[in-house]
Amino acid sequence: MPRVSAATLLTAATLLSSPFVFGTAYAQNGDLVQMQSNSANVVMPTITYDNQRYSKLNKINTHNVGKLQVAWTFSTGVLRGHEGAPLVIGDVMYVHAPFPNTVFALDLSHDGKILWKYEPKQDPNVIPVMCCDTVNRGLAYADGKLFLHQADTALVALDAKTGKVVWSVKTGDPGKGETGTSAPMVVKDKVLVGVSGGEFGVRGWVTAYSVNDGKQIWRAYSEGPDSDLLVDPQKTTELGKPIGADSSLKSWQGDQWKIGGGDTWGWYSYDPKLNLIYYGTGNPSTWNPKQRPGDNKWSMAIFARDADTGMAKWVYQMTPHDQWDYDGVNEMILADQEIGGRMVPTLVHFDRNGLGYTLNRATGELLVAQKYDPAVNWTTGVDMNKNSQNYGRPSVVAKYAPGEQGEDVNTQGICPAALGTKDEQPAAYSPETKLFYVPTNHVCMDYEPFRVSYTAGQPYVGATLSMYPPSGQTNMGNFIAWDATKGKIVWSNPEQFSVWSGALATAGGVVFYGTLEGYLKAVDAKTGKELYKFKTPSGIIGNVITYEHRGKQYVAVLSGVGGWAGIGLAAGLTDPHAGLGAVGGYAALNNYTALGGTLTVFTLPSS
Amino acid sequence: MKKIVFAAAAAVMIIASAGASAATDGSGDPTAVKSDDGKWSDKDGTPTFKIEPDGTVDWYTYVGFNRYSSECLRCHGPDGMGSTYAPALMESMKRLSYTDFYAVVAGGKQNVSASQELVMPANGENKNVMCYIDAIYIYLRARADGAIGRGRPEKRAAKPGAYTKAEDECMG
């Protein structure tokens, strides 16, 4: 393993102090590609471009992680749900918070002393337009600037040295339900952002803005005419075949696609060799499938796009005509793996729909699609026969399909629930164990769709749901290790609540994650054996990171319960089918933790 | 499409009503005394629930559960029990009168301070809420009074003819 050299740190420091030295597109790309491979730093919200969430640091390892101690803590002063993770560049850590989207620069040489603070003034009327709490998933960095996508859809570039606004552009209109929650990603000279608003009928897009001045370079919609999608009907493929003209329009009735969702609130990954970016699209609007006949393309899909032009190379829709709110936005993890005796450039994706997908990321070929929670029952699996008409489509079980049961009918016992077998909380991959570490939800639901009317800027949902753990079980989450070449669970640790924290794998053989009760946990990457836990001040829905400063390795995580987890689980779940007396039988998160945003930083004691 | 104008004048800020301290229902005795084609009201004419001895709920309580879960759950949590940041409405309803409730739903409410930003949107133009506001009120009143438990009401009265007509007219 390469040790972090002083020269690399110096490069980061130089970059910070002279942002204009590397002013060209090529240099920026080169810098970030180089910087993200240095595990001492965390220069992007996904840690690395491949989204593996793997650190080469190994000073904290299976032998000593049990001795981990809190080094210092920091309160963000914000109470709502804290998703994402800080960035670390040289001597400075950049911490973000939910609405009002405060950003702090902290001095790592002085236990997190505040170097500067940015607090935007945003119209609080954006708060109720945000589905599921006022979360923000973090910052991006490039060229001496930090990029923040605020709740009100202002994309702001801050001077990393001073916190002063360098430029600001408005990417959307909160009056129509468009909001910002996701973390941007910088690729070469462009900063990529998506939009939230699937519960408000917002048509999703990904937009590339110039790192230098915020000028829009391209915008690619999830739905609509080919010119909006940035696709080539002949060259853009799904499962190896051209998608053809009007692929999206043909899959909708009338103008429903204009308010059809497919929002882009997840993570990005980037393959510099293929020059492709990858991301997923969210649920089609409304949640009432009867109001939108057709496959509703390209909601619920994985896009591979040219990083320069935005043109789609390939696309794959995982859940055609969604009937469950199984957004396809979860992260795409890029890893080269041996499948069938040859090395394949794979993309691994743990979808909300409960299937773990392995694709060839160069071609979009589907290699594996298997359930990563045995409870999943809405599908019997994906048709893997290349000659079949239904190739690549999930086989839907009618009795668990609300759209087939009809409006005003309560479809019972569907697994997983709308929050998915996994939500946005990213998984990790260790190239050493060749395993994926996946934080999961283990929750089922009843789902009843009904008619709704669209008003711009108002919720556009159209379904009622009740959630509860799978029959006969009380654990609402699992933390699992997954073999993506075979589509098999290797080990699984039950957790009382959904695991809503991003995982981290390390060269020390330790995997970290947080729990909704507030525990930071360290487990053995090979066996899942718990090696350490510490209860932080609030429930964890943030992502664990590690970094090195002045020769010491640190582990850090934001706690601050909230998000969807804080809504669904606060008062506890009930099983409507368990009969009298069982109601209220499951744990309520309110009994374990309360609000409050805190960063907790861990390290080993000095010997 | 017919333009629906709801009582915007009702958009007054509601301060937690202190008057109903002893009562468990912000609108007083919830006993159902009169039915207008399946929609019940109490002695003061305020919409209310009607639960039969075998647990069958009136149609509006059932619709209220559905629409609450679709329109309000995303902040106020399942079954009116609150989330990490928005209040449990089954508790709030012990203080709020029907008029209070209507005003907050239609006009919104803000409590923005240095420590918290609580913002309830104005739903006055939102047909998915306003066409069902009585049903949502009735459902939450039943939750506040302990007349129904958590989850979907299992048994419900048949859909009244007047309901379909009113729904079609309102939703357009």
C-alpha cells in the first residue's frame, strides 16, 4: 500500500492557496483524479470517483480498532437530519448541514477550530416543498472552490480559503417543487447536479455547469423527447440494442411525462478511462400507477453518459412502470471483478427494489440481478434470457402489484417497503475481500393507490402506505456482505432499525457504519464480527469517512437523526396484520435518540 | 378546469389555543349526533367520526386515513404520531378546534427561529388536501380521542352517494 507522502499533501495545500494555477479543464481533471486516489484526503462526497468508499489507510485495523477513542466533536447547530459526510483537504475539513445549509471550514490542526462559516439566507418556504426532511448530502471540491447545492436550488461556488461566494446560479424553481438535496460531483471542468421533487411531479434532470463561472453546459432530462434526454436513438443502447426514436414519449400516456418525476437526487460515479458518468433516476409521478400507464421511461433507470457532452451511451430501466416508489437513485459502484474467468469492468448497484445488479459498465450488459434481502417478494426475479421478449425485466407478482390490484385497493404484505431494501445510504466495496458492504432496510408495506390532482408546487403523491417488518421478524435492518459476481449474501448482521448510514471499507480490514440509534460500529470485513461500537449524540444517517492528518488516521461521521428514517420510524412501526395486542410491538426510534447535528471524530490513543 | 378558491382569509396564525386545557378534543364533545348521508357531525355541527361497536368506521374517517397518509405523513409521520421534526397531530388535535385546524391547513404556519425552522405549507390551493379536509379532520379527531388505533381502519362503512358527487365536483 502506498503511504501518503508529504509531497502529496503539499500538492493539496498548494492547490488551496493558489486556485488559479490549475485553471484549465485538463489540469482540473488530472488533479481530482490524482487527489481522490490519496486516501489521506476526502475530496469528493463519494470519497473516490468509483464510489467504492474504500480507504487505503490501515493504521486503524482489526487488531486495534477496539481501542478507538473520540478525538474531538463539533456541533453544526442544526437539528434536522444530517446525511452525507465532510470533505477533508490537507489541514482543513469542510462540514455541511441540512437547511439552512451552513458550511464550516474547520482547522484540523486545532481540534476543529472554525476558519470560516457560510450561512445562506434562504426562503423558509422551501422547507415544506422538501419531501422527507431538509437533508443535504454534501459538498464537492475542485479548483480551490467548494460547490454546494442549496435547498432552494442555488448552486453556489465558495472560495475554499475564505468561504466567500465566487458564483451562484439557480438550477431550479422551488415554486414548482424543485429542491436541492444531493451532493454535486465535479468531473473535469464541470460540476454536475441533479434535482429532487419526485413527490411534487418534478421532471428530473442532470445538469453540468462550468466550474469556472457557473455557466450551464448541458442538461439531460430523464423523460421527454430525445432532444431533452440527450440520447441518440441509434447509438444509445439498452441491454445492447438501440433504444430507438421517442423511447421515453412512447412509454407515457399523453403529457404525463411533463410531471412524470424521474428525479436525480442520488450519487454520481465516473470512470476516467471510459469517460462515462453514471447515476440513477427516481420514481415516476404520481405514486398512483393507474394515472400513468406505460413503462414510464426513463424513470427508475441507470444512465451512462459521456462526461463532456452528456450524451447517453447506455441506459437500463430496472423497474418499468413502478408501483412501489422504488427510486433507482442509489449509488453506482465501479469495480473490476472476475466473472466467468475474465476481468469485467463492472458497475454494481443495490436498488431500492431489493435487487442487487451487476452490469458491464462499458456496454450496459446485465450480468447479475439477485435479491439482496430474502424478504423481497414483489418479483420472482429478472429475466436473464437474451432471446426473451422480457429480457432484463423483473417478473412482477400480481398480488404484490398495487397497479394491478387497482385504485382504492389496499395491497398487503409487499416487501420491500417504499423506502426500499436500501435507500440513498451508500454501500462500500473492498478490493481485498472482493465483497460489497451494504446497509439495508428490512421493512414491508401495504400500499393503496388513489386518484390525485396535480398543482404545481404541491405534493403529488396518490398513495397511502403502512410499513412494518417482515412477518415474524422484529429487526428492521441488516448490514450485509455481498458477492456481486454471484449475487449472494456472504454474511448478514441483523440491526434493530434500518441501517441508514453510508458504509466505509478500509485496508485495515475494518468496515464502519452507523446505526439509527446513534452507534458508530466497526466490524471485521471478513466475518462481520463486531469489533467496536460507540454511541454518538444522535441517530446516524450520515456516511462514515476516514482520513489522515499529521501521521494519524481518523474516522469521522455526522450524527443527527432525520430523513425518511426519522419520519417512518420515529414513533415505531406497527403490523396491521399481527392481530390485536401486537400493535406497537416494534421499537420506536424516539425511545433511543433525539435530534441534533454533531460530527464525531475518532482516533487511536497515542501510545 | 374550475378554479377553486378556498377561504384565504382563514390564513391567520394560530397560537396554540390555551382555552381547551381540560378537554382532550379541541372541538369539545365529539359524540356523533347527526348524519348527512354518511357524514357525521357533533352537537355543534362540527364534523366528527362515528365508530360502530364492531369497529366499523364511517366512510370519512377511512378516507381521512388515506388522505392523511398521502398528504401529511411525509412530515407528521404515520398515524398522526409525529416525526423527528413535525408535531404529532393526534396530540395537537387535543387543543385545536375545527376552525383552528382549517386555518393552519389552508394558510400554513411558520415557526422559524435561531434553533428550529418549522414550516407548514399553505394548502389552500391544494385540491388533494382541501377536497378532503373534513375527512382528514375527522380521522385526526378520532385518533386524538382514542376512538381508533394505529394503522388502516379494518372495517368501514360503504361509500355514500353524496361523497362521490362532492369529490368529483371538487377534484374536477
